[in-house]
Amino acid sequence: MANLKKDALEQLRAQVEAAFAAARADALWAMDLEALAVLVEGHELGRNHSGWANPYPKDDPRSLLLENQFAYYHDRARFKALLASRQTGKDFTSEGEAVEDCQARAGTDWMVGAPSERQALDSLDQAKLWADAWELYVEDFKVEREGNTSQHLLKSAEIIFSNRARIRAVPGKPDTVRGRSSNVLLTEFDFFENPAATWRAILPSITNPLRGGVKKVRIVTTPNGTGSAMHRIWTKKDSARMAWSRHLWTIYHAVLMGLPVDVAQLREAMDDPDGFAQEFLCRWLDGSSVLLPYDLIALAESAEATEAWIDVTGSGRTHPVFLGIDFGRTNDPTVCWSLQRIGDILWTREVLVLENVATPQQEQVLRDRISAANRVCFDYTGPGIGLGDYLVARHGQWKPEAHLFGKVELCQFSTKFKREIFPRLRRKFEAPTRLRVPISTAVREDLHQMQQVITNGEYNYWSPRTREGHSDRCTALALAVRAADMPVFSLPPKAFGDRRGTRAGARRNRSVEA
């Protein structure tokens, strides 16, 4: 019986080696994007183009690996760099390799660095799934934060397995990656706040072979422009002493190797040729950087800033109130951010999030808040146009160049407009900070997600869509800051009746905030 089991394992090992060799030798790797695109057009979704098959039995979690994932997973090089399209399972594959290493080597340490707290914790969730499949018992789970509540910034989260192996996840910053010797996995490395400084800080962690053996390094990312950290790794010539094993997964490779994704539908939904080229075809275009780094957000965080406000309707009687409303309906939530000016500080009083709420119900919720505010900036783009028209009819429009001195400014999100509001928002966070925001993981992660993107020498602002939204809170805050920075010549709500829009009515009812 023992011999039969041994023979079966040897047979599987031989099959895995053959499958790995076949995956690495697949002719698709040598094709250019144009040739791959032609193949994708007539490809049956979910099928492997070359006929490659995963040799693992169905009860083995590695049986889930597609051909491109299998080739990366079984590459045992010390230094591996994976340049991959979005949504191709790069975290799933990378965490699987780390967990298998933890199972095979008791006491092994891995550190996972990610651009944000959310991504760091998501990586640990992937590790837990693999551990469960491997029947590797999680003995302890530890979380360390900058403060004493669950809303403070994450310093580290750690899984400790029953065999003393560990996987620690941290936001990818120089001060959080320093620490004990460990294997390293950096996911979405190009989108760290400061990849170069983080790499310098992390390098000592992999240099000591006396503790846990020779350390592995895995750098995984979607490209973020020429000159980025990954671009330098990808294009730098290897030396006799230092060589990277490089893997490339475009969306074309992933689909032809079994990923059931409709590329044409994806391209049409994105409606951004440059963005699609970089995010899914892994082309090196121009770069992006985080608009609001964690350290900058921390300057404005205060326990006295709040996400919920009880006295909404009476709020503006003592100190002026300003609203920014980023409208959403199905894909993204509507966010109404309320700021109150006390002295020279703008305090966050409410961050109202409305998810999957019908437009008439949204108007009912927002009505009293708008009435109590001194100025409102509203997202008048796409689906927000209809509600915006209704709001200015009820509360008056602020458009001084058209001699309209109501309360609501309708804001269309052109490139020019985004270049006005987002740099202004960043300046509010910079010292001396004149803005206060809540100590909240949801708020912090949303603010941190916004990127300044450089394309062909022109800059714009963009945020990846996550399950929480599309930096909707950040956009609403930028609108609220704009509202607060504008001069206030507003008509009280009761003035909008028969005289609405007339010059005489405006003269008699105009109120001026000094």
C-alpha cells in the first residue's frame, strides 16, 4: 500500500514537471499583442487554446491554477517579477505559493506588502482560503494598529499557523515593512506611495539566510508607467549575480489560457484605450501617484470629526455648513460630505453614504441637508443631471457668471474641473492642516485610492473601482472643499417662490457671509 502511494506521488510529480515545462514553452508567450488579439476574437471562453491541462486532482487546490498561473506558481526562482493584467488572479496565485511554503517549512515567515490597508487584508483573506484548502490550521490572528481602535491605520495583520509559520500583511510604506527577516511578497508594487524607499527599507529582511534559509522575493503588479519601480526591474539587464525570473500575463494570455472573460465587452465597458492598454495589456505608458498619502491623511484625522450628524437641519445656524455631493445610483453610492467652518478649520460633520437608493428617495434624504447648508457643489455628470436640475429648481442655482446667486453649483467633471478641485483638496491636507476628517478605515481607504495620472505629459485624476466604490468619498470631499472656498451670496430657501430668478427678488433676499 505504501509503495502504491509512493508510486502515485512520483507519477504526479512527473506530471507536474511536464505540465510546468509545457506551460513555460507555450508559443503564446512569444506572440505580440496584435497576434494574441486575433486569437482572442474567435476563442471559446473557458477553454485552453493550446490544449494544456492541469495535472492535479480536483481535491487539490492547485487544480484551480490556469496555465499562466501554474507556470508562475511552480517557478522556484529566488527573485520573481510578475507583470500582470488586472483581475487575472495574481494575488490568488501568489498567496497560494506562500501558503504552500508555510505548510512545507515549519517556522517560515512571509511578509506581504500592499498599497493600501484593504489590499493588505484582502491578501490575508486569500491566504486563509489556501490554508483551509491545505488543512493548515490557523492558530492565531493578530492585528496591530496606529491607535487603540479598529478605525486607526493598520500597522500589520498576521496569521500564525500551527507549525509556527507566519504570514504578515502590511501597508507598503518604508516604516511598516521594516522588521524581522522574512520572505517578501509585494503586491501592486508600482502603486505603493514610495516604491523605491520601500524597497530600500525591505532589502535587509531578505539578506539573512541563517534565519529560515534563503529568502524569496515576489514582486507582483500591474504596470504604472515608464520609469516606475517595476519598469526598472523589467527593463534592467540581469547580471551574473542578480537575475529576475520575469512573467507577463496580459488579459489576452489569461483568456487564451482559460480565464472566462469577454475581452471585447471589457474594452467597451472601460471606454478608455490608454487605460485599457496599461491596465489589461500591460503596456508601459505614463505614470500615476497617490493624491493623498497615508501620512498626509493622518495630519487631518481627528476623533472630533464625525461620520454621522444628529443636528442636520439646525447645523448652519451658528457656523456655516458646506456640502459636496457625488451622485451615484447603481454601480457607485451617492456620498454627501458635510463640512462646517469653525474659525479657520473645516470640520467634517457627516459622511452620508446612500447605496442603491432610488433617486426620489435620495432627494428626500438630501433636502433638509441642502436647506441647512450655505453652499452645495453637486456632481452634475451622467446620471446626476436629472437630480441636479431638480435641486436647482428647488434651492436655486449658484452660477454668478449667469447672475444666478442660489445655493447649488452644478459641477461637470471635465478634466479641467478635476484639475481644479483635487489639487485644492490636497492643499487642505498639507500642513498647516485646515481640514479635519474622521478616524475611519472606510474614509481613509477611499481618500487614499485617488490617483494623479500622467498621460502624454497631461495630468488627470482617476481611481480604480473597488467593491466599496470609486473614491466617491474623496470626490464628495473635494466638492465640499470647493463649496467652502467659494464666496457665499446665497438666497434662503423661503425666498424661492414667485420671485425666484428675478433681479429684484435676488436683491431683497441676498445674504452675505463675511
